[in-house]
Amino acid sequence: MRVLRSGFRNLFAGFCLAFCFAGAAAAADISFWDNTRTGANAFNQVQTEEWFAAADETGLSWVRLAFAKWESRERDFLMGDADRYEGLVKADLARLLQALDWAEAQGQKVVIAPLSLPGARWRQNNDGRIDDRLWRDRAYWEQAKAYWRDLAKALADHPAVAAYNILNEPRPELGTGLAEHGAPGDIARFDDWYAAHRGTPADLYAFYQEVIAAIRAVDPSTPVMVDSGLYAQPGAFAYWPGPLEDDKVLYAFHVYEPYEFTAGSNYRKKKGFTYPGKVPYGDGTYHWDKAQLARYLSPVFDWADKHGIPPERIVASEFGCMRRNEGCREWLGDVIDLFDERQIHWAFYSFREDEWDGYDYEVGSVNLPWAYWQAVERGETPEIPRKNTPLFEAIRSRLK
């Protein structure tokens, strides 16, 4: 009888193991992305469960979570030191896992989005200096692979994780003689550049292949999100020979163009650029409207169509406009319309950021009240007055 009971226990344990494994795999399966998902970016200094609750109440279906601003006892949060990676910082990992637990409790899916990798420290954490060692020395490729192998192993079974975004806005092309911008939609300049840099440490496509292989060694199922080059430009996929070999990849780009209009400096320095309207871009000045935005975005869709990549694998993972700029509401509406016409995923920048209100659309297009700034001067941390403004409704009304 004891043997029989032992056999039943072993059988039950086997079923539990199989069920639990299947549940973990399902939680991080590419099928989450088979339907259009709309969300927001979280670039906060302090992440709270209340933030995730507000995200859920607002109707977000996913969050792109950056943690580079979070405090750590080490030089770089979670990574320890971008100069020399030697293992995940355990205390920082615990904080990240806590945030993921909060997200899961509030029904939010999370894309893990490092702003730094070994040899590529985020500029805002590097005294404003660009760190391009990752794209000049393959030794940092090995460290980046080790970092992602460790991180994927630690997060593989967490039900809140919807994807790993390998690196925010990589820029291996920067400083190599390639113009950052051509005319809207221009991609011809990439061809000669890639012919000269293919197989070098600046080869982003090859870098992703190796990092994904490192991730798959410990996590076979969690989708991977990859940003295009030159700060995630829509046109910077054009030089890639095709899709990456892994079949669970999401291809991501960012939209902040025309930057002379969308940037905070437009309002702060009273440049006067409006949308629709004429705005400098690259080496010219163009009239920017919905048709021009469509022209600017066309390379990513043309590349995807050419290689048979379906819309549900394309993500506009960041886009935004400083809320005080005249025409910001119209710009947001046109950009989202273009995404929705293509039925791709998107995430606006940003939702209730705790460091700066410039992209907090729930504040609207007006100044924060004087009472708020008086409280700040007193050393207090006042709550930003938020509501469903017409500016935010341009986003909220399109959430799915």
C-alpha cells in the first residue's frame, strides 16, 4: 500500500510539474502578441504598484519597463558595472521581481527594456557622453550575452513578462560617417554603410543573432523584441538581410520625428514649430502632416512586407510629443492612426513619469498650477494634477 501511494504521489507530482511548466511557457508565449496590443512606457525613478494599478484602470495592455533610473548600491542598476559585467546584482534583481509581481497582480504584461548593456551605458547615466564600446569591441558582446543569459534565466518563468527588449535605441551606426537622417523615408544611404560594416562589431543584426542564441540557451519561449539602429529609426531595418532566425521576435521602432517639432526644446526655446507645418529634418525643411509621417514610416512596413513579417510582429514601442507644443494632439492622432491602419502594436511615451511632466498627457497642454511648484519649493512631493484631457483622449480613445 505504501508503494502504491508513493506511485500516486510521483504521478501527481509529474502532472503538477508538467502543468506548471506549461503555464510558465504560456505566460511568455508569442501568442500574446497575436492580437494588437496597446500600452505605454514606464521610465520612472521609483516604480510602484499603484502605478501598475493606474495603468490597468486606464486600459493599457502592456508596459515597456525601463529600470536604468532605479537606485542601486552599484554603479549600474542590476548590471553592476557596464564597464565590466560580472553577474546580476541580487538586491536589484529582487526589486525588479517585486515590480513584476506588482504588474502581475494588476493584470499588466511587461516588456523588459534595459537602457544600458555592458559597453553601452545609457547616456543619461554617463555624464551625457555616448558610450559606443559595445559597437567597437566584441569583448563587450560576450559580456552582453552573459548579462542577458543571466537575466533571462532569472525571469523565464515570471508570468508578467511578455518580451525581452534587448537594448533601447541602439546606435552602432553613429560616428561612422553615416548621416543620421536623409529625406523622410530615405533608406538608400544604409546600403553602402552595411556593406562596409557587415561582420564588424557594429553589425547590429549579427549582434542580435548571438544575444538571442544566449537567451534561448536558458529560455526557449519568451519573445524577444529588437530595436532597429540609429536610435530605433523606422528606416534602419532596411539594411538587414531579412528577419532574424528566431521565430519569436518582435521588430520595434520609435517615432519622435520631426524632432525639431516634438522635442521639449521647441516649446522651451520658443522655436515656434507647429504640426502640421514646415519643420527642419535632415538637411532640408519639409511640410510635415499625416502624409509625410506615412512617408517617414514606410521603410519599416516595406521591409516587413518584403520579408513576409506580419503586422503582429511589428511594434511602435516608443512615440511621443512634448505636450506644450502646438499641434501635439494632432500629431499623436495621426501617428496612432497610421499604426492602427497597419494593425501593429504600440506604446506611447510616457505614462505618469515621476521625473518630468513634459510627456504626461493627462496634464494637458497647460502649465502645472503655481500651488504645485510652491509645494516643490518647500521640498514636498506633490501629486501632479491629472485628468482625461483632450490631449490624453487622443491616446486613450484608441487603446485596445
